[in-house]
Amino acid sequence: MSNQTKRTITERRKFLSLMAQSVGLSALGGMVWTGYLVEAKAAPLLLRPPGARAEADFLKLCIRCGQCVAACPYDTLMLATPGTQKPLGTPYFIPRDTPCYMCVDIPCMPVCPTGALSEEGISVIEKGEKQWAIEKARMGLAVVDMESCIAYWGIQCDACYRACPVMDSAIKLEYRRNERTGKHAYLIPVVSSDACTGCGLCERACVTEKPAIFVRPHALAQGDVGKHYIKGWDAKDVQRVEHLEGLETTVTNRSKLSPQQYLNEGGLLDD
């Protein structure tokens, strides 16, 4: 075999080898990118730090710097890592492990350099000065599983109620008669969506093996009544729909028939 032929074969092998490497790297890059996209959109159950904007806006603004995590004195916040099916590098917390302890000075929020954590919803103006108001945070909403909550069984338990930092506001105890015994009262925990901060202290305190009260993002914990129904007696609910277009107010007139006439419209009372 001549030197020219050997040189041609060697160059061809180099070319084929380079092509194979390029295809392999492209495939690997595609797999990595697909995995990143999957994790970037996954985990709708994540709870964010106080002051976090709506999830879509939060993900656009968060630069994954980790400053909020470093500022948390209780090590509540964590950064999502590869393989956890959570948007990579973003901060979150798991209440059952370590809840948010509602720091009055909210150290995790001011250090955010991009506004992904905003002071708008967790501050008030008092005497002309801006003051932090951690009780206005809305990290999520506590939900009670009535079937596994032992208070609904009739066993006296107020662990979540006692742990709540805004006791008698976010969680109240409702007294109900225990029909089974006829002697005792149920002490039922009832969560108010208007006051719950989503801190997760109730979930952490729950005595059952798997918590019967747990925090979920508002979008998952609550329904949406829409614009077709409104509590006309509630000024706050009226404001909810004032800006909407195409609303129609319908009034159902009360029947002028007596109960006997109403029931007999179909001939039910005829002999």
C-alpha cells in the first residue's frame, strides 16, 4: 500500500471519528438541555421565600445567586439541585423539615438583587416610614386533611393552632358537638386564607406521622370562583370583580306564591 493511500485512509478515519464525536456531543447536549427544561418547569408544589413574586415572574427574575439562602438564620431555605425535579438553583423550603420562622426583619428578602423577592406585599407604611410586616407574607396556604386530622376524630389536639404565629387569625378552633358521644365537643382547626402566611409551622407541629395539615401554593390549594358568582354582601368580594368587563347582574325575584300554592303547582296536593 502506497504512502498516499495510507494518508487518505488516515484522513478519512479522522473525519469519521470527528463526525461521530460531534454527533455524540450534540446528542449529549440535547439530553442535558431537555433535562434542564424539564426541571425548570417541574415541581409546582414548591414553596418560595417570603415576598416571592408569582411563580412565572419569580423564575424570570431569580438569578440563582443563593443570597437569600445564605441570609436565612434558620437554614430554612435550600437551593434546588440537579436531579431533584425542581427549577435548578432556585430557593425553596420544606415545612415538615424546617418551616419559615417568620423573622421580623425578613433577612432573606432585602438581599435579593433582582426583585424576585419583593417588599411590596410584606411591608406597610407607618408614621411615614416603611416597616416590614412578615404577617402579610403569602408563601402558601395551609390545608387540613379532615380524614387524618385526629381533631376531627374527636381527640383533643390543638398542636397546629398553638404553633401558628398568627393564632386566632390564620387558624381558629371551631367548637362542634360530638354526636357520637353526646357529651364532648370537637375542637376543629379552621384555616383562614386571608390570614395564613404559609410559614408551615403548623405542618411542622402536626402530631400525625404524615402531617394532616400541610402547606401548598395558593394556586393549588384554592379554587377560583370566577366572575359568575359574587358575595354581594361582602365589599371585598365586590371589589374583586369591579374591574372585569362584560359583567351582568341578575336578580331572582322572590315567589309571591304561598308554600301551599308553590307545592301544588304540579298538582302534588290534589286529591
